[in-house]
Amino acid sequence: MTQLPLTGTKVIDFTGVQAGPACTQMLAWFGADVLKVERTNGGDVTRNQLRDIPDADALYFTMLNSNKRSLAINTKSPEGREVMEKLIREADVLVENFAPGAMDRMGLSWEHIHELNPRLVFGSVKGFAEDSPWSDLKVYENVAQCAGGAASTTGFWDGPPTVSAAAIGDSNTGMHLLIGVLTALIARDRTGRGQKVSVSMQDAVLNLCRVKLRDQQRLEHVGYLEEYPQYPDGKFTDVVPRGGNAGGGGQPGWVLKCKGWETDPNAYIYFTVQEQNWPRTAEAVGHPEWADDPEYDTAAARQPHIFEIFGEIEKWLADKTKYEAVDILREFGVPCAPVLSMKEIADDPALRADGTVVEVDQKGRGTYLTVGSPVKFSDFTPDIKGAPMLGENTDEVLAGLGYDADTIHRMRAENIVL
Ligand code: CAO
């Protein structure tokens, strides 16, 4: 097998929950030796959260910590901290996402880490940036979605701000950090010097809400947003409204009902009206006459009665399943897809075949499904393995640092390690 790109890169994974672990898990998939450093009393909290099998680590943990090793150690004890410092001297990367100030309180500030190992790249996730007035807040997924502009612009106009099921606060921040860490590693290869890479969850969410900041400025210039359902009959205020399922770009779209929607909550497709494809779109849905009708033949003409058009398309969809509808529409170049449930995704042979959905063997659990690498490489395919038991690698890690068996035994008896 080809050597993986990050083989030989040593990563200290001082992370918990989702944002940090998502970043380090991907480093591990790409070949880094990722050592998860965890508390002795239970480890990462996700080991215990939302368990589906008594006594087996929760899926929340296994799905974010595959391909890693685990060292369980009390890093607040003097000996535990000494172990951390030894690890830091040998590592290429340290990633952490503790509550603000926790690293400093542990005696492991960036300045100290940088002094111990000037080559080390230090990756840090916090809810808010260091200079934010909210920098002292602890933050989880939905808090970040609200602070990053996603919640105020998601949902329907007559409902409250709404969070997305997609982990744009957590895993997305981890992916931003991954980009930063890899960039800093490339820089280090040139300069010999590591640096601190910080990503705030608020910033990472906002980065995905770029088009909503675009809309805020358009609104200020013209007073309306023509692709939103509020146009032209509804009212606009001075803030970007929630647009339901409207398309975010210049191409109107909506979630449309298909055969069976009365009983199947996911019997829908997403349908996009692509400006340059209008005549074929009209033909596809049984209304070829729309192609030359002045009420329909331009985007501006259609927009005032776009929901009437969607209503007509739903009539055409009424006797077609979402799969049948997409099979017809693809022939006419209509951008569309079925709304897929998690069950359909789990069973999808194509997602299995390309390694996006993978079955993993996990000690104490048997097999389970996880999401493999969404990034595909021509030279290798990440091999997704199980996650470590808490402290599974404590002995080998300490031995590697020169601790003898008696000392390890004593440290275990004193609850310094597990
Ligand atoms: N040995 C000894 N102590 C340890 C340890 C170890 N191996 N690992 C962690 N700790 C300590 C920390 O030093 C900290 O101690 P102090 O509070 O006394 O300084 C304590 O454990 C708790 O740390 P924590 O960060 O896990 O704190 P929390 O449970 O109160 O907060 C969270 C969790 C996620 C809200 C917070 O970490 C946070 O805001 N992180 C930044 C943003 C983030 O990543 N959010 C999570 C995204 S995923 O949903």
C-alpha cells in the first residue's frame, strides 16, 4: 500500500465533543499518528453521551475518534503535566478545544508550548475569537449557529430562528481548523517554525453564511431581495429574512411534494428553475407552452407567480415517486434531487461503494456505520478503523517516553493514569 501522506506526523489530540475531534480524526485518516489525551474519569464526555448499547462507548464518540490511540491521564497533576510536556517536545501538532482559559489554567499556555517545542503547530477551537466581547463563553453547536448568522436566516418567515441539523458549528469548525493546521505545517517545513492556528465557531459558521451577508448589503441598496418568497407581495424590513426553502443563488427553487407525501415525510424533491434551461424545464413538467408565454419566459416575469408555477409542477409530480421524478427531470437537465432520509443514505449502495458510508468494526460493539472521508484521493483511500478504548494505549505511550513498568503501575495506583 502507498504510504499515507501524513505518515510520521505526530498529533496530540487534546480535544473533546465534536469540533476538535472531527479535525484530528481526519488527520488520522490521512496517516498521522493521533494520540487522544483524555481525562481518567470517563475520558471524552461523548464516550457516555447518548449510549445505545450499555457499557459500549457511544456512537457519538466512535464516529469522531476512529484511527486514534488513547492516553488517559490527569494532566493537572504535576506528573501528568510532565508527561504532556514530554509529548509536546516530540509532537508536530497539538489540537485543543477546551473551554476558554482551560489550557492556561493547566499550565499549558501557547507561549509555554511554543517554548517547549518551537516547531509545533498548535490548533485551537473556541466559541468566539479571542478579542470578541463573548470570548469567555462556552459554546456548543447551536450557540454558534445562532451567533454566526445561520439561525436568523434559516427557517420560515412565520417561525422562529432555526438551527440546521448539519453540524456547521462543530464539524465545520473542525474542517476549518484542519485547513489551518495543514497550512501551518507546510509553512513550518519552509521556516522550521510552528505557529498558533485559531478558529472560532462563530467565524466558521459565518464563513458558510457568506451569501447572507451579500443579501444584507443588497437589501440595503435596493430594499428587496427578488429571489426570496417575500418578493413581491410580502414586506422586507432592514434585515435579511428567513426564506424557507428558497434557492440561495439566482436560480429559484423549492422543495416539492411527490407521490406519497401524505404518509412519507421525505417524499419530496428539490426542484431548481434554471434560467438558461427554462424551455426544457417547461417541456419536462408538461407545460411546453410556458417556453414562449410572456408571463413565463423570463425570470422576472415568473417570479411574481413562482409559487403558482411550483403548484403546477406539484400536480405533474403527484403520480410520480421522488425517484421517478428525478429520472425524468435529469433527461431535461433540471438541477434536482430526491430528499433522502438517513435510512436511505445508510442503505445507499453508491455511497457505500465509494467509501462515503463505511462499516467499521468496533471493539465492544460489533460493526457500525460511519461517514468516511468525503475527500477522495487518486493515490489512496483512507482505511477507517475502530476508535480506542479509554486509556487503551497508556502503557505503550508511557513506555515510549521512558517510564518503566513500576512507575506506570504507581501512576495508575495514584489515579494519575488509567
Ligand atoms: N486531565 C485533567 N483535567 C482535564 C483533562 C485531563 N486530561 N482534560 C480536560 N481537563 C479539564 C480542563 O482543564 C478543564 O478544567 P478547568 O475548568 O478547571 O480549567 C475541565 O477539564 C473541563 O474542560 P472542558 O473544556 O471540557 O469544559 P466544559 O465541559 O465545562 O465545557 C465545552 C465544554 C465544549 C462547552 C467547552 O470546552 C468549550 O466551550 N470549548 C470551546 C468550543 C468548543 O469546541 N465547543 C464544542 C464544540 S463540539 O459541540
